[in-house]
Amino acid sequence: MNKVMLIGNVGVEPEVRYVDQGVAVARVRLATTERGYTLANGTQVPDRTDWHTVLLWRKLAEVVEKYVHKGDKLYVEGRIRYTTWDDKQGVRHQATEIWADNMEMLSPKAMAPSQDPTGSTNV
């Protein structure tokens, strides 16, 4: 089974483009962090942050385009994909990507200026 689940923060504004027949694809850079800790002997183990490239297609990409921004917290489910290609100079490149099947936005919604914290609209 190839299944990836990540909770992390968007590191840069998502890139959204449209490919064949208007299909939307979004590329999101997601940072996940494992918190540091102290070993029994007093050794400090620092935080470790990993960066992931997440691809979202079609409707998910359209949601990303409208609502996801740098700093937002996301939950992403998908599968890991490895790609290899040679550039024009013959140099081989490799990429690891997460192809998302599901995404949930975990950041609280920004409060509109005309709303109070209870969610009711001010008139």
C-alpha cells in the first residue's frame, strides 16, 4: 500500500497552473516538523523540519487556488511518487512528490471585518 498522511504548514504561496483541457494542478510546498526533545542523559535533540512537494489535481487544485496561502496548516492524504528525468545537458534529476487524494484546511478561517468573534454579522 502506498499511503502518505501529512500535517504541516504551507511554506510559500501555492503555484496553480492549468494543463491539458483546462485541468488545474496545484503545487504546494509543505513543511512538517518533528519536535525536539531531551534524552535521559541530557542531550538535546533539536526540531527537525522536512519539506514536501504536494501536487493536487482538479477540484482540489481549484480549492487551493482560492483558499490556501503561505502559513496555512493543511492535512494531506495521498501517495508518494518518484520521478527521474534528464535535462537538456544530460544531467539526471530526481524528485519526490506527494500526489494528494484528499486535503483538509486546518487553519482557522480569517475573520471578515464585518464579523465579530461569535460569527454574527455586524450591521
